[in-house]
Amino acid sequence: MPTRTSEPATSPVRVAVLADSDTRWKWGVLTARRIAPDARIEGLLLRGRATPTPRQLAEVGVEVDSVREVTGTHFVRTAGRDAYDVIVLACVGGAVQAMVHGLAANARAAAGAGDTAGARRPVLVTGYVGIVYEKLADGLLLRHGADMVLANSRYDAERFRAVYEGVGADGGSVVECALPFLGGTGPRPDGGPDAVGTAGKPAGSHPFTVAFAVQPSVPDNRGDRAYLLRRAAEHARLHPDREVLVKLRSKPGEHTTHIEEEPYQRLAERLPGGLPANCRLVYGHMGEVLDRTDLLVTVSSTAALESLHRAVPTAVLTDLGVREALGNHHFLGSGCLVSWDQLDAGELPKADPEWTARQGVCPTDGGAATSYATAFDTARDHLADLVARDSLPLPAPFYTPATAPGYLPRVLARYGFAPDGTPRPGTDTAEDATGMRRAVRNAVREAARGAYRHGVQRVAPVIRRMGEL
């Protein structure tokens, strides 16, 4: 697991990043670096089905001062003792809500049962890993109660505030910034947008490279996923002077933010004729893949925003329709919506600059990069102000036992909390186990994870196909 090899001479701020998947780990750590540049960052992996493996952490490539795995209740129980100044909740909405309620219960206990004015407590920060194209209201209301809810663009900030104000909740926590992992260089000088058909390129230059960024759950069925892989392979056959990279998110058995029931690795094994020599599966850091990419192809991956930020031609596929279930409806008006047929014919999409600006994307063509460099200034200043205060009001999420009595208790129970935010009895005692008990517990946990992943990727698809007969 990556850790920083050196520590700054002074660490005035201590930040904990609690993450429940590899992509949220990346977002959480990089966000912490953006809004608290000189802080000491402690990484905490929330135990669950998508807890990242050491290989996934290494591939993400971000560094922290320390990293360990915790349960939600153990984290909340020890947060006061660990004296964090800031907690970045890089988790799914339900986990954020559970931690907000748990930390609020801790703050109430520290301030005294009758004191509701405030307490010395960590600043709570949360947000989204990338494109928000589904469950907007559900996800936002589950994040309400954090001191700062980061929006990745002006477009998102407007939507977020509208949701909060629409239910009568305070929208003042919404802070506009940008995705923390945008950056890198523009198109390759030897294979940029003008190099369609590379026959005339200088000898020894890189081939025109097409990167197909796959997603774990979009599309969600074997037929559509096999179709996309087949089209990528056919594009490589039609353009033997190009290199086609199928960028994978995880290896079979690993989980990311979403469950992947039909891994592309297994679909490639069944592909008639196999993959051509100029088409291959690749892993690695998305930024490193984009460094050698001349055309990015995807259905709706956040990688599209990374690509657009680098001014790399970006294709959002319409082959399976433009549908909310696919997320590609988010790109309406972007100028990026095309089909494999159009790409096969040599078309390169050109993004609409007004659309990219509203999405917080600043193509690296001269002065535009400067606006991205200042995108985190407001969040950084607001965080510094909150950290400097002697006390903060107790967290006040919209969901309470009074406003959502049929929903909130289920959300909290999923993470081991009672309706009042306190840990349910016995939920965190396993964290105190030592010696043989800890070894047995860890072995059982890994076996359970393996069984779960096998069920998702092997058994569930078979049962689903049998049900369709």
C-alpha cells in the first residue's frame, strides 16, 4: 500500500480519509491534498464488499502517511481519541449518513447531553467521485449533515443546492470546486487529433492510440458488454495502424465502486477469433493511459472528463441508446455522442466549450489551465475557516428519526448503528481482538469476501440466464 516516504516538518492539520472503494480512495486522498495541502493524511479503508486490495491501492498511486482497515463503528468510536481536524468521507451515501450520525452522537456526548450549541469536533467533508447521473436526490440527502459537500462543477453545485432547498434543508454546505484528479498534458504532439490514419506520420512515432474505458456496471448485461468489446476489436481490425487499448478497472474477483458481474477479461476469452494483435487489455493508472491516448471511447465513465480536460478527442457511445440507465444522457449537448460506426469511419468528436466549462472541465490549451488551478481556492479557504473555529455546531442531517423514521434506521443499521447514531451493542468488539482470535476473524472475513465475489461473478449471472429461458 502506498505511503509517503517523508513527512513535512510541521503538520498543523490532521486529516482522516475514510474510503470504501478504490475509486473513492483516489478521490478522497486527492481531494484532501487539494483542500489541505500541508496536512498529515491518514487513510482508513471502510471494511465491506468493495474494500480495495493492495494491488488496487498501488494502481491508484496516491500516497498517505498511514493506512489501515476499520469498521464504521470502530472508526466513530475512536475518532475523538485520534483527534482529527478534518474527516473526508469518501464513501457511498449510506455510509456517509451513518458516519455523520455516529460522529454527531459522539459530539453530543462530548459536549454534554443538554448542550446543542456545538463542540470541538472534526470538520466533515464529502462529495462525489465523478459524474452524478443517477440517484441525485437520494445520494445528496444521504450526504446532508456534512459541513462541506463538494460539487465538482458549477452545474453540480446548482443541482445540489436545488435538491437541498427543495426539501427545506440548508444548502450552505455545498461548495463548488472540481474533480481533484484532472490534469496531465494535452494531446500527444506525434499523434494528436490531426493524425487520423497514421500512414503519413514520421517513422518511429507512436501509433494512433484508441483507449476504450470500460465500466464495472455499465452496461450491466453480458450481451451488451460483449457487443462493446467486439466493436473495439473490429475497430482495431479496420485500422491496423492504430493501437486499441481496453482499459480495465479491476481483475476478476476484485470489486470497485460498482459490482462487475461480467468481467471483460472473461468476455475476451470467449470472443470469436480473439483480440487482434493491435488490441489488448490493459490495467494501470488512468492518467498514464491517457498520456498515450489520441481518442478516448466510453459509455459514460468519468474518464471522459479527464480526457476532455486534456483536450483529447472523447467519444461517448450511443450504440446502446442514450439512456439514463447508461449515464450517457449526462453528455447531452457535449458534442461527444457518437457511435462505433462513426468512429470506424474516422470521425473525431469535438467537445462544446460551453458544456465543458459548466462541467468544471478546462481543456489544457493555454490559459484555461489557470482556472483549474484556482478551482479549489474557495473550498480551501472555507475549510481553513472551519478548522480554525473553537467549536462547530453539531451536525444536523436532514434525515432524522423524525423526518425519515421508515428509512434512516435501516441505513444506520447496515453500518452497525442504532437510530440515535450510537453503535449497536457488540458491533465493534471484534476490533479489539488480538492473537489467535484476530487471525481466525481475518481468515473468516476473507473467505466470506471470496464467497461473495464468486457468487456475484459466477453464480448470479448463471441464475439470471436460467431465469430468462
